[in-house]
Amino acid sequence: MYLRGLELQGFKSFPDKTVLTFGKGITAVVGPNGSGKSNISDAMRWVMGEQSSKALRGEKMAGVIFHGCATRKESPFAQVTLTIDNEDGALGVDSEMVSVTRKLYKNGDSEYLINGSPVRLKDVNELFMDTGLGKDGYSIVGQGRIADIVNGKGSDRREIFEEAAGVAKFRYKKQEAERKLIDAEDNIARLNDIIAELEARIGPLEKQCEKAKKFKVLDDEKTALEVSVWVTKLEQYRAKLAENDERIALLKEQYESLSAELAEAEAQIEKDLRSSAECAANADDISEQIHEAELSARGGEADIAVCENDIAHIEENISKLKEQIENSRADKYFLESELKQRREELETLGKKQTEAAEAVTEKEKEFDRLLNEADESDKAVSEVNSAISAAYLEKSRLSFTAESLKNTIQETAERLAELAEDNAENVKNKELADKELAKLKKQQSEKQDAKSEKENVLGGMTKLLEKRREKLDSAVSTFAQADSKLTEINSRLNILKDLERSMEGFGYAVKHIMNAVKQGRISGVCGTVAQLVGVKSEYSVAVETALGGALQNIVVENEDSAKRGIRLLKESKAGRATFLPITSVRGNRLENDRLSNEDGFVALGCDIVTYDKKYEGIVRSLLGRICIAEDIDSASRIAKAYGYKFKIVTLDGQVVNAGGSYTGGSTSKSTGILTRKNEINDLEAKRGKLEAERSSAAEEKEKLTNEVSKMAADIEGVKEKLTALNGDCIRLEAEIKRVSGLAESYEKILSDSGEEEKKLREKGEQADKELDKTLKDTAEVDKKILEKEAELAGSQEEQEKLKSRRNEISGELSELRVKGAELAKDIEACKESIANLEKTITDRDSDGGKLALEIESEKEKIKGKNADIEVIKQKIKDSEALAVKLKDDMEEARRKQREYSDSAEKLRSSQKNKLEEKETLAAQLSRGEERKTALTADFDKLVNKLWDEYELTRSTAAEKAQPVEDMTEAEKHLAELKNKIRALGSVNLGAIEEYAEVRERYDFLSAQLNDVNVSKEELCKMIEELTEKMKSVFMQSFETINKNFSGIFKELFGGGNGELILTDPENVLECGIEISVQPPGKVITSLMSLSGGEQSLAAVAIYFAILKYSPAPFCLLDEIEAALDDVNVTRYAQYLHRLTDKTQFITITHRRGTMEEADVLYGVTMQEKGISKLLKMNAGQTSILGSGDVE
């Protein structure tokens, strides 16, 4: 078995899919610090099941997901796959190639896969168990793990030795067996509790079951008889309903016949009334028509007046239109005269515009000539200006150069002065840095001392916290026990109180009387004797035996109350009871002074019970002459001494009767009425005490919880201070490095200052020479500027003359153009005026024609209005004639209305007697229906009762019913059955089924308890065997590893001695492992006396000894040789190579000696910030590496 490959995607600094392939031998992973090479080690640890984010150098597990950088988005998940060659089947998986994958998503979801199939973390751990692989094995070793081997406690070293010895698998099995053993013991305790509870229930349930069976026999007989009685009654109801239905049918026939006669008469009355109403409506319609005809005549006269008014308005409008025609003719003459004037004006303006255009053309030619001359002049001036500008530019350049050289000279001088000052300051700063360095080293020593002190305080506080937690566990246990007992007592109390409320143990007659008292049906009842007396627990059996059935006697206020009770029982047939009236019952107390001196005498019965004073006569009558003795011997002796004259009862319930007979035997301590009452009182007292205990335990628990919380907080405070001190130590270390570097930098600055001063002086001399040359060049340029400026003055004078003449011509040209524009505007205005005048004249001609047509239209309207007037006059004549005719028709309609109304009134009078007869029939029908409803209700009630009581339909009940010959006798027998059922009292019908279930469960759990006990014995035997096996395997492997360590130590150190020692050889499975080493030429009293390199080399020797005994298929070593010098690195690497015949090594390193022994090199780089890349080199390519280690 060996490692074939490792695939990473989205893991830490590997966002892209990255695959590393491994061959046999040594594969080295190299790269600068911070390049991400240790992330490969973290990936392998993570995929093998590591759950600690700190072990993966992070704060949270989500930190293993690539979180993005400047050029990359964060990855949605991290995934690592480990591929192992399993050709030899060492992993116990039926596959030549095994891949283990772990995947974590940003939302926290994760999954494990083996060969692509989802599995649990437990499956991954079991896959690698006892192979040396896995997160807790010795296949992945870092610097911290190597340091822990030497510096850790002896007990902490066991893990790696147990993994190598193969004990881890046995320990895991043992822990599983111990866990199962604890579960088995818990199950046994739980089963015992349940079985005890079931045993307590079986007895009472058996009695309830028998009672329920008796009840069922009586109830079945009662049901059969009651169903038969009810079915017989249903038949009787059915016969009565049939008889009633016949009578109702006859009444309905008579009622319907009379109703038909009345309906016929009513129809005729309705017809007459309807005809009368129609005549009245017709008369009203005719009256309305008459009114409309009269209105129409009056409306026609009004319409004539309107038409005549319209004619007058039209004639007035015709006069206005004729006047408008005359005005339009006068306007047309005036407009034609103005149009002639405008045409003459347009002709004059056209001539002036032509003359102005010719003048503008002449002036434009002259202006163009002047522009050409000005351009030539401007060009000459521009050339001279350019030459002057170039000269000035050269002068500026030279001035700038001169100024720059002056500044250089000045700056050089100033810098030389600054250097002198800086040198003095740097000398001073170096002295201060040296002093600060000494101060920081002192502070570092003080912080280390304070840190040690805090660590000691933390150890003490932690031990004290453990003691407080032990007390808290004790308080929690006490509280739980009290709470459990309280639950049991409350459960028992509830049962007893339920029995007390239901008066369990009392006769049916007594219960009947007490229920009647509660319902208020009887007064004067004080209670039963059992309810009215009290007795201590130790006397309860004796008193209960002494009273016997008298406990159920009912105490009443007087004789009348007793009579009422007897009468109630008799009427209800509820049985018999004994009543004790306070007014009539008197008892005597046994008076004998010698009796109290008898050995074994306890007291008289009436003296050991408590009661109200008013019941004294009753208590004395029942217990006044009964003696209580300690035991049967004492009772026998006292009875004989007094001639068997009175009854004696012992404390355990044995009786010596008056006359000499004995009664006795075993008694039940939990079935008596008084015993139950006393048990309730005792349990309530215990409950109060337990509640107090539970409350006290709860307070103690809360107090200790607060103390533990406070101490934990204090410990956290100390830890925070310790963390702060650690931070201070780290900060001071960094500060010491910083100040030390600062002192060195001041030294270097002083050295560099001399070189800078020399260069500055050379630079100043060169600047002086260049400044002299620049000043001479500046004088030559000034002379050239003066010559060009004189030439420019002549050219500018000629340019000014041309410009003045050009401005004059431009002004004249602008005036001519403005004048031409004004003439064009006037011409346009004149044309527009002519067009408007022509249009207005045309409009005037058109308006005259329209007005003439409008006059003709108005004349036609007058003719129409005259025609309308003639039509309206004819309509008025027609309306007046119609009104006369309609008045005659209305009188005829009124006459017919009176005839129909009189006929209806005569018919209504003749129907009065028939209506009274109909009402009588209706009343008889109503009573018949009411009787039918009542019979039907009784019938339905009985049918519903059959269903509600027995879930039987009428037909089903009829099939089950037996004939009832004597209804009275059947009902009497039914009452007797009900009384017998009542006499049984409360019946738990579920007890039959419950008893069967409880019995079945009791038998099942008893068998299960036996199985668990057998399983417990087998587990104990297994644990014992595993322990012996672990001892044997561990000691055998330890001795071999110790021997290997001794040899390898001498080889790596070149001599000396090394030994592994068990701290407690009698307890090999729990003791620690100490390391004893003696390098050649040294006397060592403690491992701490070794140098860091020697400690690392000793740890490497132990690791190699383990690998030699139990070679892991492959190992990943993360810079474990970092602390070794070059010589020891070479020894380490050479020995590592010797182990490659059985183990494959992947080593993360930056040491040259290790790389030289590697068969394959992987280089890790970070060309892009935050993203690691791989480069693979085989052994033949390693020559490209330079000398020294890779950093």
C-alpha cells in the first residue's frame, strides 16, 4: 500500500484543481516561506478527518476554503482527494485503488466519500485505524508534533506508541464495550423500575378485571331485556300513530271539500271585484284623456302666438341684411382707390434698390484689394515676431539653466551642511538605540517571570474549579434523587386520593348516602366513622381491626336524619346501612385502674384515636370497651386475668374476643380504609419534607453553579491576562529585533554619509563651470533681440496705415448694405399691402351675394310660419270635439263599476257560516297533528336511544328483541338488573384489556431483563479479555521500539545512550512514557538541558524507531529537521532514505541535505499574490538548485 496522489481544489491557497502524484521513495516539497507548501500538509491532515481548525492553523473550519484575492473570486467549496494504492488489501476494502474525499461548502455543509460513495467520519477513521495513518496516527508529523514528543507530558506520548503497537483498535473496541456496559446497566435499572411498577399494578387490575367481567354479564342481560322492552314500546307507538293518521285523513277530506266551496265563491267575488276595479281604472283613464284634450286645445293657442312672434323677428332681420349690403358697396370703392396708390409706390422703390446694389459692388472690389495688401504686411510682421519669440525662448532657456545651476550649487552647499548635522544626530540616535535595546531586554525578562507566575495561578484555579464541579455534580444528584422520590410520592398520593374520593372499600349503600349528601338530597349526615376519626400509623391496624365493619357506619345528627337515610335507601333499593345518631348513641368507657399497669397494655381503643368532642359518645360506644395490647401473648394474658370480659386487639390486628374466642392471621397493610387515610397523611408529610430537601438542593445547586460560572470566568480572565502576557512577550521580541536593526541602520548611515559628501563637492565644482558659459550665451541672445525689434517697428507702422483705410471702406460698405436691406424690406411691405387690398375687395363682392341669399331664405321662413298657424287652429277644433265624447264614456264606466261592487258584497255575506265551520275543522286537524308529532317524538326518541345506548337501528333491534309478554314484570326485572350493576360501584371495563396488556408486558420485560443480564456478563468478559490483549500487545511493541530507539540514537548521535521508560510498569495501559537520553560526552539530568537541535534529533530517533517497528505505508514530514545543523540534516536524510524500502515519504523542507536525498522535487511558488502554483522536478533536474538551503 502506498500513496498515489493528492488532489486539491479550493483549499486554502490552491483555488484551481491541483494534482500531486507520488512515487515510491522520497518526494520533497520546497518553496519560499509563505508560498503555501505547508497547506499541502494541512490538506492531507484535513482529508484524513482532522476536526480541529487550530491544528489546521486557522480559527474556523471555513478558513480552509480559498477566500479570494485581488484577481480571483472566493471559491464556493474546498475539496481534497487522497488516492491510495491498495493492491495488497491492507485497508480492508475490496478495491485495488482507494480514494478518500472530503468536501466543505461555504454554508457549512460537508461530506466524506470513499471511492465516490458518501460515508461518515467514523468510517474514514476506521479505514485508517491501526495502519499508522489517520489524523491521530504517526503518518503526518510536523515540527510541533516532533517538539511534543520531547517536551510533552509522559502521558501525552502514549498516543503515538499505541497507534504503532496496534492498541488503538483494541482500545476503541474496549471503549465501545464499556459504553454498551453502561447502557446495559442503565437498561437493567430502568427495567427493574418498570417491572416493580407493573407488579404493583397487576394485583389491583386482576380484581378490577373480575369485577368488570361480572359487570359485563349483568350488562349484557340488561341490554337484551331493555332492547326488547323498547322494541315492544315502539310497536305500541306505531299502532297509535296509525290510528291517529286515519282520523287526520277523514278531517282533511271534510276540510278540503268545504275549502273548495269557499274557494269557488271567493273566485267569483274576486272576479266581480276585479271587474269593478277595471271599470274604475277605465273611468280614470278616460278622465285623463279628457284632461289631455283640454290641455292640447290650450297649447295650440299658445303655439299660434309663438309663430306670430317668430314672423315679426324674421322681418326685422331682413331689414338689417339690406342695410349691410349698402355698406359693403361703399367700402369697395374706397379700397380700389388705395390699391392704385400702392402699385405706383412699388415701382419707385424698385428703381432705388437697383442703384444701391451697383454702389455696393464697387465698394466690395476696393475692400478686397486692401485685404490682400494687409495679408502681405501681416506675414512680414509675423516672421519678425517669430524670430523675436525664438530669441526670447533661447534667452529663457539659458536663464533657466543658469538659475538651475545656481540652485544646484546652493543645494549642494545646503546638503553638505545637512550631512554634517545628520551625522551628529545619527551618532546620538545610535547611542539611544543601544540604551533602548538594553531596556527592552530587561522588560522581556520581567514579562517572562510574570507569565510563569500566571501559569502557576491558572493551574491552582483549575484544580479548585474541578473540586467545585465535583460538589456541583453531588448537588445535582441529590436534587435528582429528591425530585424522583417526590414524583413517586405524588403518583402514590394521586392514586390514594382517587380511591378516597371514590370511597373505594365502602359498601354501595354507604356510597349512595354520601353521594346524596353531596347532591343535597339529604341533610343531617356528618360522615362515616372512618372519615370522622383519626389514628396514628402504628395504631391503624389495631383500630381498623377493632372497628371492623363499624368503620362504614354513618354518623348523623339525630334520629330523624337516620330515618331519612333509611327511607332513601329503601326507595332507591340501594341496600342497607347502619346509622349512628349523635343524640341517641351513648357509650361507656371501660374503667379499671389495674388495667393500665398490666404488661403489654397499650391503651383503650377510644384513647388512641382523635375526634371532635361532639362524637365522644359514638367513639366510646365503638371503642370504649376495647383494649389495645402490644402482642397476642400480652392480649391472652390480660384477657385471662380479667375473665374474658372485654375484647382485646393487638397492634398487628390479632383479636381476643369477649368470651374467650380468638381471631387472627395475616393482614394486608395497604387495603384498609384507615390505613389508606393514614398513608395519605404520612405521604403528605414526607412530600413536604422532600419538597424542602429538593428546594435546599436546588438552592445549593444554583449556588454552586454560580460559583463554578464565576470561577470559570475568573480562569478565563487569567487566561486572557496570560494571553496578553504572551502577546507582550512576542511584541517585545519584535521590538528588540526592530531596535537592534535600527542601531545597525544608523551605523550604515554614518558610513554612507562620507561617500555622499565627496560626490556633492565634485558636483558643485562642475556646476560653477557650466554657469560661466551659460551667462556668455545669454549676452549674445540679448543683442540679436534688439536688432529684430527695430525691424518689427517699421513693419508695424505700414500695417497700421493699411488697417485705417480698410476700416473706412468697411464702414461705407456697411452703410450701403443697410440701405439696400431697408429698400428690400419696404418693397416686401408694399407687395403684402397690395395683396391684402385685392383680397379684401374680393371678400366684399362675395359678402354682397351671400346677404341677398340670406334675405330670400328669411322670406321662405315667414311663409312656413303662416302655414303652421293654420294647422294648429284645426287641431284645437279636433281636441274640443274629442273632450265632449270622452265625458259620455266616463259616465258609462262609473255605472258598471257600481254594479260589480254590489254583486261582490252580496256573495261575501253568504260565506260567513261556512268560514266558521272551516275554522272548527282546522282546529281538530291541528290537535291531530300535535298528537302525531308527540307520538313521533316519543318514537324517534326511543329509536335514538337505541342507537345512542347500543348503536342499534330499529330493524336491527327488532331482530335481536325477544317477545315481552308482561311489560310490568319486564320493567321490574330491568330495574333489579340496574340495581345490581349500581351495587358493583365504579367499574373499569378497560381493566380486562389493561390487565392482559400489563401481564403480557410484565412477562416480556422479565424475559428482556434476563437477556440484558446475560449481555452484561458477556460484555464484562469481553472488556477483561481486551484489557489483557492490550497489555500483551503494548508491552511486546514497547520493548521492540525501545530497543530500536537505543540503536538509532547511537547511530544519529554518533554514540551515547537513549532509553524509553514506563512511569508505572504495573499499569502499562494508563501510565506515561518518559525519555532518558545521554549524548556522547555529556551528562544530562533533564531533556530541557539539551539544545534545540539535540531535542529535535532525539525526537526524530524515536520517530524512526516507531517506523522501524511498524512502518507506515506513507508519511508526510513537515520541516521536522528544521532545527538540525547541516551535519545532522545529512544523517537524518540518509537514514530516511534507508527506510524507503517499506515506507513512502513526502517531506516539506527547505534544507539542502534533505532535497539531495529526494527522488522527486515539487516547487511551490506564489507568482500571483495569494495563489500557490506547483513545479515538478525529477532527481536529474535538481542540479539547477544553488548551494545552501532554499528560503
